[in-house]
Amino acid sequence: MEFELWYLIAVPLLFASGWWLRGLDARQRKGERNNIDDQYFKGLSLLLSDEPDKAVDVFIEVVRLDEDTIELHHALGNLFRRRGQFERAIRLHSFLVNRAELPERERAKAMSELSLDYLKAGMYDRAEAAYEKLAEFKGRENEANEALMHIYVTEREWVKAIETARKLSGAGRKLNHEISHYYCELAAIARLAKDSARAHEYTRSALAQNAENPRALALSADLALEAGDRVAALAAWDKIERTRPEYLPLIAAKKADVLAETDHEKALSYLREAFATTGSVDVLKAFVQRTAVWVDEASAMNVASDALKSRPSLSTLSVISSLKAKANPCDEQAKILADIAARQSKITARYQCRHCGFLAHTFSWQCPGCEQWDTFPPLRVDEVRQARR
Ligand SMILES: [Zn+2]
């Protein structure tokens, strides 16, 4: 009986206390919700009043109270970054990264955004450190390594770029083409430092990655020539002509000089053929200069005249007018004409990236616009147009 009495009193009491506690919890949550809403409006008001720094402080407080607002913080951080307000984007994303109680997925996302903030702000050292931390998050390694490779290429840290590219290759990305160029960069640096052993080693590594890389083959020919190995140099140039004939303008003059060591006529025929095939003004200049030295000035003039007839352009006109000015040093008009033709042809003669259309006055292996490799043909825009006619 005593037990039944206790039971009859206790159960309603427990129900009542549960109801009261639920009410208290709801009232508390309602209070917090109201507080968050107030903070939100305060933050928005500060943002609209053009006081973004104070708004950031308020929004940081909001996320402290309510984790459901993380997406809003990312959106706000991205907005700051797109507007170039990197310091504010970094503050927001740093706050999220440092919240140890956040789920790992959210912290990884925040770390990714923070890394991008540093990268876009041009703070490469911090971006590098941030991406290295991002690589430690599960499933984020490739994203981090792609960005790190971009940073190392921008900073011309070729050894690190190769290491990172190899990690990405291990994850399925095909990067032999890029790695081959990174080795070529190292080879070029070694050559400048007169370290031919290293230059050879890097060139071999470049060719191991891409046996038909015209840059690595051209480097290999240059190194062979420096070592007195003409046979190896000719073999490398022949390979470029077979596999990537469009790069002939880069090697024609050097190859002609090697051929001329035994046979001038053979060298000139080679240059005649190379100009007929490519229409390259660089090849024409080499042809004209060498004809003047190996034969005579009159023959060189004939070569230039024929070129102007077959490939009329400002660049070929510049070649012939420069020859005429040189042949008649007292002719003031010839000199002025040669200067005008040279200036005008320099303005119009530009290399164009096949990938993004970037125009450049000098040839390079990597496009400064889109950062792709081998996208500049070694022919200027007017030479390409001539070739299509
Ligand atoms: Zn480009």
C-alpha cells in the first residue's frame, strides 16, 4: 500500500518536473535564439553601414553561439575574399579552423578556405603552410597538393614542384609533361651555373619523363655541342624535327652552323628548306646572315628578296630593308626605312598562346597567362597567318 501511494505521487511529480524542465529548456533555447537573431541583425546592420571589421567580430560571436551558421560564415568569408578584403576573410576562416570542437569535415573546409585566402592575398609562405596542414585532413590531399604544386611553380621551387607532382601522379594524375619541364628548368639553372654534370642529369630526367619534349631535346643538343659531341647534338635535333617539327625555328640556326663545319652548301640548303617549311623570320634571318658570310652580300639580298615575294610581311620587309641600309651606309632614307620597318614589325610580331590567347613579345615555354606548358608555338602571329595562306 505504501509502495502504491509513493508510486501514485511520484509519477505525476516526475511528469510535472519533466514538463517544467522541457519548458525551461525551450525558454532557454528561445532566449538564445533571440540572442543569435539579435546578433545577426547587428552584424548585417554593421555590414550595411560599411563597418565590416565590427561586423566580423559580431558574426564570430554568432558562430560561437550557433554552429548551424558555419555556412553563412563561409559565404561571408568568400565575399570578403572576392572583394579583396583578405584580412577579414582570414579572420573569419582562422576562427573556424581553430575551433577544435567543430567536426573534422567543417575544419577541413575552413582550412581549405583559409589556404585560398592566403594564396589570393599573395601570402605564399602562409598559403604553403596552410595547404600542408590541409593535406593532413583525410580526403583533402589531392586538393592541397594541386595548390602546393601551383605555389612551387610560381615561386620557381622546382625540386618541391617535382616532389608534389610525383605525389599527385601516384594518386592518378598524369603529369609527365609538367615534371619534364620542371627538370628542364633545373637543367637551365645548372647550365647558367656552369654545372654541366647536373645539367646533363636533369636533362636526362626530363627526357625520362617525356622522351619527345622539344625543350629537353634542344637542351640535350646544346649540352652535347658544349661537350664537343656533334653526332649526339645532330641526333637530338633530328628527333625534334621528326617528332615536333613545329619547333624547327628554335634549332635551325644552330644545326646549320654544325652542318657548315663540313659543308656550307648543305647548311644553306637546310636553311632554305627550313624557311620554306616554317616561314619563320628567325630562320630567314639566320639564312640571310649566313649566306652573306658564306657566299656574298648579293646572294644574301637575293634570299631576302625571294622571301619578301613568297612571304610578304612587315617582318620580311624589315629583313630586306635592314640589309639595304647596311649595304648603303650613306643612304639616310634607307636607314630611316629600316628603322621604321624594324619598329613596326616588333609591334605586330607577337607569340600567341594556343590555350588562352595571351600575346607575348618573346617566346617562352610556359604561358604567363594560363601557366600551361608548350602552348606558345615558336612562330609569331603574322608568321602563322602567312603559313595558312
Ligand atoms: Zn596561355
